[in-house]
Amino acid sequence: MSEDFFRSWPLNEIQEKTERYMLNLFNRAPIAFRFGQGEFLYDTEGKRYIDFLCGIAVTSLGHGEADLVEAIRDQAERIIHSSNLFYSQEQAQLAEVLVEHSFPGKVFFTNSGTEATEAAFKLARSYGQQAREGATRIISFEGSFHGRSTAGMCLTAQEKIHSGFGPLLSDCVYLPPNDADLLEKELQDHGGNTCAIFLELIQGESGIRPMNKDFVKAARELCDEHEVLLVFDEIQTGIGRTGKLFCFENYGITPDVMTLAKGLGSGFPIGAMVVAEKFAPYLAKGQHGSTFSGGHLAALIAYETIRIIMTREILSNVNALSDFLFQRLRALAATQPMIREIRGMGLHIGVEFDRACAEIVSRCREAGLLLNCTSGNTVRIMPPLNCSLETAAKGMDIFEAVVRADDQA
Ligand SMILES: Cc1ncc(COP(=O)(O)O)c(C=O)c1O
């Protein structure tokens, strides 16, 4: 590899240009990454970090996975993009694999999670108009996060996400999660005007909060009874993160619509909406679309990602590592009362503290471990799905040392 491959601008120059030329929308830590290999990221100074963040559940096969890189190179040489004005083998094979592993249905590809939400929102409204006498209400749950587009934001039941952008889309209704009685009452009163329920099986952005099984079962039954679409947002939970390819498999409950993104493209932007066969006709030719959607390269990367996960014992690695991490975390919690709760499934883990956790996250970073903080007081731990036990143990050593030191501070 040439020397230039590793050479980079100094961090202060990158920061200066970022501030001068970019909208200031992100809270950035003072690091720029230059290189990634497996479970590790290297910054511009050459410092190595264990990556327990995966770009927020995105780079689930780690960095520079050899077969993926080779497939990307081959595909880039062959064709990167044509258009949805034509057919594409890469799209067709990806759609097949998604449907074969989920439920009988049809797929629409997007370029992000929020666009998958947007597509599902339009499908729901179109279904309401065509099949349910104009039903428009859509229910989502307090603490949810479905994206930043207008529909994504309106389905996200968090005031801080809406603030400053009103008026919001009408008929988006928010209920407390895990309350089947309230959901039943809402549908008894307004079922005739309700077209869909959007649900994250584990709320990621509000602290890794799994829905309880009885509630999800009740939601399924109520949706069937009232002919309401049940949409599972698997944008963060999907593609192996929870130990199954899709989180709904852990619940034994199948949705009518599923949205995906994040881990689907191993870092390349691609999302998808999978719609059960029966509801697929409610988005028809010309009603929705996208220039980039499911481009050859994007679709090939997502296909390879799923192929690698399904052919290499990666889900069993997720489950074994998950047991290991939960055990270590529970042992830590037993000695650290500042840890309130450990939640999650597979390698989608939240550790709730009795205080803000930004300081713990930045101390871990200084010590060479990348994590993040969700909803103020919950550390989110998301190693690559193919992380080795050795690296997971090293990451936990750093986390434990930082938590113990914080307790003594
Ligand atoms: C559950 C969920 N839905 C939707 C989104 C939005 O995805 P994107 O940021 O790709 O638009 C996210 C992103 O964090 C998410 O976690």
C-alpha cells in the first residue's frame, strides 16, 4: 500500500475546515478516523480504538472485511449504478434473500432508514385511503425514533425531535409503550380511522428498551382485528444485531411491513421496506420511487452482507458474545450501584446509569474503546457481529476500569 494511504491532514485542519464549510449539526468527538481493520479503528494520529459502536449499528462485519471488499471492488469495476428505469440482477437477488428470510412479500429499496420510514408511512396512508375508507391515524410509541424526514420526525414521539418544525403532519398519535390495555382502548375508540402502528421492538435511541412479548402479541392481534398495518422498524435491530437475522424472530411475531437500513449495507447507504404480499398493491407504479434506490453496488453490498452473516456462524457468535458480555456486565453491576439496569438482546446492549454517561463514554474513548451514550444516561454497547471473544474481553476490561474509576471519583 502506498504511504499516502495512511497519510492524512492533521486533526486541527480537518476540524477547522469542517467548522468553516459544514453546517454545524453534529456533536462530534475530537477524532477523525483514517483506517479501519476488523474490530479496530485508527485515528489520524495512529491511535487504535476497539469499535463497540459500529457507526451506530452499521458496520456490523467490522472494517475491511476481506470478502466484502473484494465483492465491492468487482462490482465497482462491473457497474455501480444504472437506473430503476431498468432491471438489475443485484436488486433482484437481494430482494429474494430478504423475502426468503423474512416473510412472503415484496421489497422497496431506499438509501437510508428515514426513507424506509417515509415509504412505510406513504404505504400506510395509501392503504388507509384505498382499503379502509380514508383511515389516516398512525400510532407510534413514546420514546420511539423513526428518522428525521418529515414523516420520520412526525412518527418519532419525542418533542425534542419535532421542536421548531411545526406544523407537524396530522393524525400521528403517540401512546406509552408496553401498555396493551391502552392500545386496545385507542383502537376501540379510533380503530375505524387508524391505518397503521409503527413499533421498534427495541427502542434504540431512547436507551435500548425492549418491548415485552405480551405487548407485541397484543399489538399483532389488535392489528388483525382492526385491519391496521403492523410496521416493525428494524432499522437498528435488523440484520443479525439481536442474534437472529431479524429481531421479530425473537418475538415469534411477524409484521405486515418491516423497515431496514443501518447494518444492511455494512456502511454503504441502503435501506429497505419489506411489505407482506397482501399489502404490496397499495403502493403502485408512480406512487413512490427514488433515483439511487437499490443501485447495483448498494444492492450487491447488502446481498454479500447477508450472505456472509448466514453462511459463517455469525449469528451463533452474536449469541455467544452476548452471553459473555451480559455476564461481565451483571458482575460489574453487582459491585457498582451506579449501574441501574442492563437491557437488550444479542449485541444490542444498553447499560443504564444513575447519572449522565457522557463522561464515561469519553473516558472509554481516551482509553481506546468506542461506545456511545443514548438518552443521556445509557451506554450503548454494539460490537461487530463477528467480533472475537478476545477483543470483546479487552473492550470490557476498559469499560470496567473506567466505570470503577468513575465510582471512586
Ligand atoms: C429505529 C430507527 N429508525 C430509523 C432511523 C433513521 O435511520 P437513518 O439515520 O438511516 O435515516 C434510526 C436511526 O438511528 C433508527 O435507529
